Amino acid sequence: MHYVEYPGDGSPVVLLHGYTSTAEATWQAPGIAQVLAENHRVILLDQRGHGDSDKPHDPAAYGGRMLTDIVELMDHLDIDRAHIAGYSMGGNITAVLLNAAPERFITASLCGTGVAEADEALKAAAEALDPVGVDPEEIELLKMIEEGTIEAPVLDDAAMEAVAIGWGQWGPPRSTSRTSNSRCSRSTASSTARTPRQCAWSGSCRNS
């Protein structure tokens, strides 16, 4: 599993990207990680099946393992509790992890995701407040990809299908196995220079 760390003295923040995206595209390209790193220790990971992490094609490699990846990475980094934030699929993973392991959270932030509103009147009122049209940040990101400022994520279609099957409706199967030996690579980023310093680390994401 590949991750990037912005060292810092503040409380730790773990950031989870969305389906088909990467840590770089979701959190670094818009500058979110860099701003948070001014006052926090920030960790962002390419979740399995995405970015520079391994991309198994077996649906059994996903599901609940996408939760234990986060816990094992936090254990490896000696992080007991963190502010955990996720966008889209990452938000759903954050919500399920909050239910499964609330003791690992300082706060939880669900971005670009949520639960269905059961009250139709409240649902209609909320939808009326939503802006109509394309997100300006999406336009800016597409422009950056076209200009070559950032690279578009390279998708492994078989891995993406396996993620979708393994996670189901973005929730883990009832029975999950906590297998270890997740292989990890690390990139450390300087919060002062705002430019990631690439290095590699390979080993188990769980402390022995």
C-alpha cells in the first residue's frame, strides 16, 4: 500500500480518496493536504486497487480489508487516534470504520457522501439548496490534467470491478478476515516546501 506523509507536530489527520481516484488527485492537487499540514501530521493513502497501491483482481481482497488497511497503517505509524476524513467512497469507508472502531477517531469527516434522508420534506428542502451545475474545482482539476500539471489516474478496470464487488454497496461483508502482511510504500512530504520527497518503505502495515 502506498501512502504519503506530511510530518508535523499537530494531531494526525488521515485522508481517504474516492472510487477510481488517488490521494494525489483528491488531496494534493487541490492543495488540501498542504494546508492541513501547516498544523497537523497528515497521512494520505492510495487505497488498495487505486493509484500506486497493489491492485488485486480478486473481490475477496477488498471489502472489510479496506477498513483494516487503515487501522494497520495507523498502528504501523504509532497513531492511536486521528481525524479521519474521506471523500465519496472514502467518506463511506470513514462512516463504516467509525462504527467498527470508534476508539481510533478524534473526529470523522464525511465529504461528498452521506446517508439517505428519510423525511421527504427535508430531502426536498436540502436538494433545493444544492447549487446546480459542474463543481468549479472539478473544472480546475480537469484543466490541470490537460496541462500536465497532474496526471490522470491510471485505472485497472479489473481491479475497479473487484473493488465494486468486494465492497458491495460501499459497505463490507458481515464476515471479514483480518489478514496481515499488507505491503506498503511510503512517500514523505515536506510541509514547508509543499513538495513531496519521494522515498520507499516496504513491510507489514501491522506492528509485530
